[in-house]
Amino acid sequence: MVKIIFDTKTDKDIENIETKFVKRIFKKIEYLSLDPFSKNLDIKKLKNTEYFRLRVGDYRILYKIPNNEEIRIFAIKHRKDAYKNI
């Protein structure tokens, strides 16, 4: 199991999401911690960056894997806003 570390900005991101979506998002994050490169999750590496994205419906979880022991989540946003300022 990989350790999940949330950036301080993700608290604000989560506050702006409906509760029913937040539950789905955290379920996917739990699966991500079990297998960060699972073929069952909709994961893509972002071009020309060190970041990955996990798709959960209309929401995107943006993260990086600095080492094999942790995942740093830095944004959880709606898809229309997810890729701004990367």
C-alpha cells in the first residue's frame, strides 16, 4: 500500500464538490493507494510533466509519484478547470 499525501489546496477543492462525488473520489483514491498503476483505473500520464491524472466521472485527481512509497495529490477539480495552471 502506498502512502497518500494531500496538498493543502485539496481541502478547498473538496469543499466545492458535492458529497455524492466526494465519496466516489475517495473510493478511487483508496484503490489508487493499493495499486498506483492499475489498469482498472483511468490513469494517464500528462504530457511533458511528471504528473498523472485519475479520472473520476467529470472530476480529475492530479498527482505525482515522487518515489515508490508515496503519492502526492495536488488537485481535485472538475475537468473544465483541472488542467489550468499546470
